[in-house]
Amino acid sequence: MVLDPFIGSGIVAVVAEAHRRDWVGIELNPEYIELADTRIADRRQRSDRVEEPPPPGPTA
């Protein structure tokens, strides 16, 4: 779970979703809420999720 108490443009929520994390964002400014809503909706239309990294290999 990711908490962003000042979500602003929504980039933290976008990255959280890319990493398959739940998130909660708080914002008081209506202009930023609209910007964040747009950015998050755009992100949800794409399916470019971050893949899980491969397990670490042997080290020398």
C-alpha cells in the first residue's frame, strides 16, 4: 500500500499501479485532482506494467 498525502499530478499513483501496488492519494486543490485523474486514467488504458525482475544469479 502506497500513501501519497499530497498527490499533486498523480505520478506516485501511476508508478504504484505500474508496480501492482494499491495506493491512496490525498489532494485539496481541485486543479491537481483533475490532472491526477487524467494521468491515472491514461495509465490504466496502457498495459505496460513493470515485470518482476529475475532472481539474482550467482556472483563471482
